[in-house]
Amino acid sequence: MHASTPTLRLILGDQLNANHSWFASVEAHVLYLIAELPQEASYVTHHVQKVQAFFLAMAHFGQVLSDRGHRVCHLTLDQTVQFDDLEALVKQVMTEHRLDRFEYQRPDEYRLRVQLRAMSEALGCPSDGVETEHFLLSEAEVEALFADGKSRRMEQFYRSMRKKTGILMSGGQPVGDRWNFDQENRKKLPKSWSPPVPLLFENDTQKVDERLARHRIQTWGVAQAQLVWPVTLAQAEALVQDFVARLLPLFGRYQDAMTDRDWALYHARISFALNCKMVTPQWLIGEVLKAYEQDPVTYELASVEGFIRQVMGWREYVRGIYLSQMPEYGQTNALANDRPLPAFYWTGETKMRCVAQVVEQTRAYAYAHHIQRLMVTGNLALLLGVAPDAVDEWYLSVFIDAIEWVEMPNTRGMSQYADGGFLASKPYVSSGKYIQRMSDYCQGCTYNIDERSSEDACPFNSLYWAFLHRHQSTLGNNQRMAMMYSNLKRIPTVELTDILNRADAVRRDPDTF
Ligand code: FAD
Ligand code: SF4
């Protein structure tokens, strides 16, 4: 009966999957709604480039569907601000267009999933939620894998994905006889290195900017003259093809390296296009494999495997954690951290050069790569004992790719150990020595990387030992931290007292450092 019922289908900003089965044929009784929503533009203070990118990508997607003959209602903030909420908007569109049925793609984000479920009931008409058809694992497969609620490690999950898909497998064994090439993938950039020129787009944001100003949408960060991020399928595909041709060969080797000479390095910068579902992980992995199969000399296995692990392993794994653990996951705070986030996370005004560089780059491009997020800003927040809610809010705000299902497990779980080890087997903490090893930040810094308690000692150093000391009863028995704790024991008592005093001073007033 509902085959020809006049139907409204809602498409959210991160559901821009042109290959979805919804669009397989043109159906005259269906109207697609794509709407810039005040609630989505302001549930946190987003980076301005993130809002620009979403709004432009949504408008382009609406145009693509129209060009293919679908009926599309694309509404901008100008038309949606008058509605109290999404439900009121949907009701109005359904009444205006005489639609009797409501359909949506189930959101990845818990907040929206709950909202749309409740809204469907409140509308009082037939309704249905369908899959987004984007991920490598269907929702049912995720549920089956993660249903026991037990913690499982990424490596175990990743191997099961390799076996299931047959990707980089040969005769039931991993190609190259190893699952993981991390050892090869931890190089610092050579001194003589010059950055590859990143492929940047020139998307006009003027109309979006005017709307943001007109409706007083608060944002953070710098708007570039033109938006450099991909907002069409053609741009997203060009970015991937450029990445594969020029950057992938060195991706693995330098994926953990950090420098103040460049912000993009050998990273794909594809997370925005992936997370709003313009491109699929299947296609992305396919492009990488194609290059490897054609030229295994240029495309070393260490790089290819390293990249595929991020997309097929980490990305699908954190989704499984999020879908199976929410909403409780959002309340976790295993280390009872309660400090406020220092103001320099927003202003970049700190003498700690590594932090200033990462915040500045993030303000300029809404981007920092994984190790900058994990081992600079994340590491520092954990060492200071910042409340996970505040850390989550920052990560959700400032990055182009930040959507809660992927942001939260990475932030609360991997970076802040707030889940008590559900995701990571130990907290990702380090002294400044790790940052020195992987970057050139320390060279021009006010602080001395070799000192740990003096007036000019690198703050990461004292904070690191104080963190271990403070959490000894919780973490001291963790086998993976045995070496760290045995090093802590070796510090003479008098020196340890100085280190703890120095760390107290930093934690008391981090904004003065
Ligand atoms: P590349 O380094 O080129 O990697 C390729 C792709 O692999 C990425 O586009 C991404 O889709 C995937 N990937 C890599 N690592 C991860 C990971 N740990 N989890 C999920 N996918 C991964 N990623 C987001 O997409 N959104 C977030 O909000 C987000 N928040 C993060 C917060 C913290 C504290 C940390 C430590 C990491 C976070 N990440 C997040 C993961 C990772 O940092 C980004 O996916 C990556 O930096 C995006 O840049 P890229 O496309 O150049 O990635
Ligand atoms: Fe960062 Fe410490 Fe190095 Fe300065 S010395 S850049 S604060 S790690």
C-alpha cells in the first residue's frame, strides 16, 4: 500500500550518499527534504569551515538529486529559523506538500537517533527509518559483533575484518605475513624535507557566510577566502585520487610525524567527505588497493596496510563501540577528571609551542592529524585532568570531520581513558620526549625539553610523572604500564617532590604556561 503513498524522506547533512537505494529510481510520490537546521548549526560552537562545508555539500547534493529527476526541497536557514524544532518543520513541509508518510535514514549519532525515533511517533503518520548503506558493516552485523557488551581490542576486530573481506589476505594469511606494519610507520620528517603542496579547493562561501551572520550562528576558527574542503563528489574523488597518486607512498612512513612547516603532510584529509558519506569506505579502500596491485614497489605494503587499517579497522571499530555503548559511554569518567579546559585550547595563547602550533593550525584549517589530536592536545588534557565533557565538546567543535559517533570514542575512549580501558589497553600519555621525537616543535619552544622540574622545564614532563603518581592505585597494576611505573620508582624522592610541585603549579593555572 505504501508503495505510492506521498512520502517525505529526510536527508541529514551527513547522509549525502548518492548511491543509497533510495535514489535507485525516480519516484514521483517522494519528496526529499534537505534542510539547514539551526539545531545542527549550534549544538556546539562549530568551526566556521565545518558549517560552511556541510551547508555547501548539502546544497550540491540537493542539486545532484534534482538533476537526476528527484523532487527535492532544499531549505536554507532563512526558511528554517522560523520553526521551533525539526518536528515543526517536518510537519509544515508534509502539510504543504500533502505528504502522508515520513521516512528517514537512521542517524549514526545517538542524539539524533533518539530525536528522530521520537519525532516519527509524534508525527502520527506511517513512518520508517532505514540504514544509511555507507559502512562496511551493516547495523545488524555491528550489533551481532558488539552485542555482548564486552571490551574487545581494535587489533582483534581488524583481523576479523580482514578475514571477512579478504582484503590484503592470501590463502587465509595476511599478505606480507604480518597483520600490522606499525614498526615501519613511525618516522620523523628529515631535516631537508619540503612539504608536498596540498590539493585545496576554492569553494565560494559568500552566501553561506551571509546566512550565518544574518542568523547569528556562533562559530569558531578562521574562514579562509575560499573553502578548501571538498563539497562535491567530484572534489572528494579528486582528493582521493591525488592522495593515492602523490601521498600514499609516504603515508605510512610519516603518518605519526608532526611539524610546524606544514599542516597536511601525507594525510588523505578525506574524513569530512567520508563522514558526510559523499564517498564510501569500500570505494576508498578499492582505490588504494588498485594502486598497490598495479605498482607494489611504489606503494609499499606498510603504507597501504597502514591506511586500510585506519578506514577498515579504526573507523568501523569506533562506530561499533559507539553504537553498542551509548548513551552510557557519554557519561564515563573513569579517572574522575574535573578540571576546566584551559582557555588556550580556544585562543592558542600558550608558550607551549606544540600546543600553540596545533591550535593555530586547527583555527586556520579545522584540521589536525591523528597524532596531533592524540599526543598533543589530547595528551595534555589528560595529564592536566580536564573533565571529559569539556574535552569532548572541544573536539566536537573544532574539527572539520567531528561527528559524535566517531569523535566520542576517539576522545573519551582512546585519548582520555574515560571509559577505564574499554577501548584502549592503557592511557595514551607521554612526556614531552615523545613530542620531541616525532616533531620539530621543541626546537623553538620557550620550555626546555630536557628538564622536568625547573622553572623552564617542559610542562609535559612534570605532568606526565605526576599523572602516573596520581593514578598509581588505578593504573599501577596495568601490565602495559609496568615499564612506566618502574621508571617512576627510579626517580629519587627529592626530585619527585620537585616534579610534583612543578606539575601542581601547571595544573593550578595552565593558562599562565
Ligand atoms: P588519514 O590519516 O589520512 O586517515 C584516513 C582515514 O582513516 C580518515 O579519514 C578516517 O576516516 C580514518 N581514521 C583514521 N584514524 C581513525 C580513528 N582513530 N577513528 C576513526 N577513523 C579513523 N576522526 C573523525 O573522522 N572525526 C572525529 O571527530 C575525530 N575525532 C578524533 C578525536 C581524537 C582525540 C583523536 C585522537 C582522533 C580523532 N579522529 C576523528 C580520528 C583521526 O584523527 C581522523 O579521522 C583523521 O585525523 C582525519 O584526517 P585524514 O582524513 O587526513 O586521515
Ligand atoms: Fe611542547 Fe614541551 Fe616540546 Fe615545548 S618543549 S614544544 S611544551 S613538548
